[in-house]
Amino acid sequence: MNLNEMICHRKSCRSFTNVPVDAAAIETIKAFPMKPLYPEIKVRMDIVSRDKVKCICPWTTPQLIAIYSEEADGYLENIGFLFQQMDLYLQTLGLGVCWLGMGRMNPKTAVTVEGMKFVIMLAFGHPKGDQLRHDFKGFKRKSLAQIADTPDSRLEPARLAPSAVNSQPWYFTHEGDTIHVYCSRKGSRLDAGIALAHLYVANEGFRFFKADQITDLPGYSYIGSVTL
């Protein structure tokens, strides 16, 4: 199953075995190429052991991906965009994945490297049982009409994207062939980046840019614009 196909089948995993992912698979994961929204923003990925992490979740995994970034305009959506590609890729390998917003690096082992700060982590590992969805019944998502000014079927991959507490803070407006992307000011720009990653994976012609003029949307912040 490729990344595009995985959009309809992935789900956040919260039930893992305690078996570590083997070294060969770890090297494959490290080599996976991710396309950034903002190539100029420095990002670092470290695969760390459980003892280097603090988390109040009743579960975690033997290994986790700690994500660091330079703090620059757009860094949160850039992180969401990059590492949702990783989320999909890990699941094509048969691994379970979950964005771990409550995870933190242990202060005794945490490091800030090259001017970058820790942002978030991904828990990944061998799932207990079948991890994938096999129909759409498990998706609890807003309708296309609730996330866009026009119910555009091309936005279905974004509609299916995961977000913190399933908030789906994104909203899309149309102007000719251009789709403008907004995020609720109460929501996470990282989540908006996750939704954009699904649009990128599903559309070979995906192009992201900042429009010169945009319409202000009350309660929302402008993220960027895309053509598909």
C-alpha cells in the first residue's frame, strides 16, 4: 500500500507491543525522504529510546521520534506537513503511529541542537492486532461542507487527516484554481500542516505558496494557498 492509499486506512494507534523496531527498519525510516513546506526552516529528527521521554499517557513505545525545529514563521505547519508524511510511511511498513502531544523529552537527557527547539514527538512501534481501517465507519470527521466554502471532493484527503482531539481546525476557500488554507486561531497550525500533507500526497500537481492578497476570515489565520 502506498502513501496515498494509506490516507483512507491509517489511524492513530494507542495499543503497542513492547517489541522494539529492529535496526534495519530504523535505518530505512531514517532514510525516508520528506518534502518540506518551507525548505529554509531547519528541522531535526531523532529516534530516541523510551527512557529519554516523559509522558503521562498510560502507554508509550520502546522508540519514539523526537522532532526539533528552528523557530521561524511557518515552522509548526512545516512540522505537521513533514511528519504526517512520516506517519503515513510508517504505517505502510505495518507499524502503528500516534502523534504524542503530551510527550516531552526528559530534562536530564533533552538537548537543544543547532538553535532548534523540541516541538513534538511521534510514538511508533509494532501494534497489537490489526492497526488499519477497513471502511469509513471509523472516521469521525466534519463534512466537506463544514471545512470549505465549496464542498470540493479534492479536499477529501484533508478531511480525513488526524488532528489534536479531532478538532479539524482547517478551513478552505476557493478563488479560481487556487485554494486558500486557513487555521482556526483556537486550533494548531501543526494540524493544518498535517491536512496539507494529505493534499500533497494525494495530488502530484500540489503547489504551496503565499498569496499576495487574501480575504480575512474572522476567527482564522491564513496559512497559505495551494493549487492541485
